[in-house]
Amino acid sequence: MDSAEFYKTRFKVGLFAVIFILVTFASLLMFAIKKDLFESLHTFTLLSRTGEELREGMPVFFSGFRIGVVSDLALNDAGHVLATVKIPERHAQWVRGSSTFTLEKPFIGETKIVLESKNLASGPPYETQLFVMGVVDDINEVIKRTRPIIDRLDRIAGNIENITREAGTLNQSLSQINAISAKLAKKSSLLEMATDDKQAVLALNQSLRQMPKLIEHYEALSTDMQGLVRDAKHDALGPKGSIMRVNRLLDQLLVDLEKIDAEQLNQLLTNAARASADVATSTEDLQLLRRQIDESIVRWNRLLKKANDVIPGSKQDAGDLP
């Protein structure tokens, strides 16, 4: 009985061990299949000028999906880096002869190799084809872009230091502001501070206080002037105004002229012309008479002067005739 129980226990233990081994093997097999351990791999060789940031196990991406990995790194005879990339067979179709591999160094995140195939209709790569790997360095790009900004910040910091130093513009401005504030505190107004003459400020304030009275006076004068203008307008343009009277006189003159016939008017104009001619002739005669009188006076003056010179002892000068 004990022997039967012993064998039964051994059978159970053995069965458990076999099942455990089978489950473990199946799990390992599933893991290997999942990791493409049994899938055939295609090998591609990439050429890089530097091995910086390259490492074994670096992923290879295509359209955002991981399709391969860097399996080996080596140097060729020219000192360039040869990176061996292994890609499973199901993803090898994305690698064409015109494809490019680029090493991307993002500012944030891991470094990776990106496959880009713009023309999937092109033929597959030949067996010994080398793909020259490009580099996209976001960190260096950021540094290049930030370098001018850093230089500007350095200049700004230098300018701030120059402005804020003891003999700088800012301190001088603050000193001037303090001086103006102190001066303003001693003055009763901004005008007094500007003119530095207290009496002038008092006179100006007194004039300003008298401004309302002056305005009232000018308003009264304006009212009086308006009344005078109104009266003058009425006197000139009213029914009995001077303009109306002049108009009536002109109308009467026109009526009188219409009553005079053409012959009388011509005779009147002829007489007026003759009278004007006579007046002109008389004026010329008067001018001639005046010239003759002037010449006579000059001759008498000369004669009197000679007489004074001839008479001895004459102390009293003879006066000139007018």
C-alpha cells in the first residue's frame, strides 16, 4: 500500500514537471516568435563619418514604427564608421535602392536612425550597397539658433551694467530727479520753479484773478457794440435810412435827366467844356503873372543890396522884399 502511494506521488510530481517544462518551452517559443528570433533577417550596411551617438541596439524607425536595430559597429580602412543594421524580412520591403538613413539627435528623447523611402516603386538595394547616413542634430541646431540670442543678451547685460553703474546715465537721471524734487518742494508752484521769480508768479496770479472781471467788461462792451451795429444797420438800411434816401435822390436825378432833351444836354456839356477851358486859360495867365512878380522881387532885392554896399556907415541891413 505504501509502495502504491509512493509511485502515485512520483507520477504526479513527474507529470507536473513535464507540464511545467512544456509550458516554459511554449512560453519561450512564443517569446522567440514574438521577437522575430526565428524570422530571417536582412542586413544593410550604413556609412557614417563619425560614430558619435551611435551604439549597438539603436533602433531603426520607418514612418514612426520600429523595424530594425543596429547590430554591429566597425571602422573601415578609411576610418569611417560602418553600422550594420538588421531588419526582419517582413519589413525589408521598405528598404529600396533610393532609400536614405538619417541619424536623428532630438533635443528631447533618444537618438535613433530613421529610414525614408520616397519612391517605393524603385528597385531593391544591391547586395553590397552602402547607404551614406545623414545626421540631423536638433541640439546643435538649437545651439546655433540660440547663439545670436545669447550674444544679444550679453550686449543687453553690458548695457544694463553701463546704465546702472555709479557714473551711468540712470544714476545721473535719478540724481537730477532728486534735485528737481527737492527744488520743487521748496517752491510753491511749478511756475515759480520754472521762472525762479516769486513776484512774477504773484503778479500772474493776480492777473488771473482779475480775468473774470475783464471778461465781464468785454462782454458788456460786446453787447453795446452789437446794439450800435444794430442801430447803424437800421439807420443805413431802414425805410428812412441814408441808403434809401440816396436811392431816392438818384431816382429823382434820373427822372430830371430824362426830362432834358438831347440838344439841351449837348449845349450844357459844351458850355461846361468852354468854362473849363476858360478856367484853364485864366490859370495859365495867373501863373505867368506870378513868375513876373517873382522876377521883379528878385531884381529889387539885388538893387537894395547894392545900395547898402554903396552907402557908408550903414549898420542896419535892408530887408528883402517878400
